[in-house]
Amino acid sequence: MPRFLVVHTAPFTAEELIARAKAAPSYMPKDVTWRCSYCAFKDNKHFCEWEAPDEKILRRVLDLTKTPFEAIYPVRRLDIAKAEFET
């Protein structure tokens, strides 16, 4: 499944992100997964990893949830221990 990194500049709180994560299964299309987030709360920067069939579907989810974002990047994950990219 293609992976994406979504960059957000927004004043999300830890509590808000936890609530969004808990609610995600109720609205998420079956083929879209929010994998994890790295949060720099002090700078209001958040980097979220997603799996989705394509960017268009991911954008629909972000729009539906009124989640602001500044960029979406298609990415590949490098497994450092194996020294190879995931397929």
C-alpha cells in the first residue's frame, strides 16, 4: 500500500490528537490507515504517516475531518536494520 507523510502546521494539543486517533476507526475508509505521528508541539508542527491507495483519497479524508495540512509527500520506508526499502 502506498505511504504518505502529511505535514501539518496547526496548534493541535496532545488531547486533541488522541481523540482524533480514537475516533478514526469510525470514519476511516477501510483502505486508509493513519499509522503514526511525530509531534513538535512547541512549534505546532506535526508529521503524520498514512497508508492509502492514492493521494486523492487521503486528501478527501483530511478534508472530511477538517484537518489542515501544508503538504503531502508520497514516501518509501527504509528499514535500516535490513538496509532495504519496503515494497
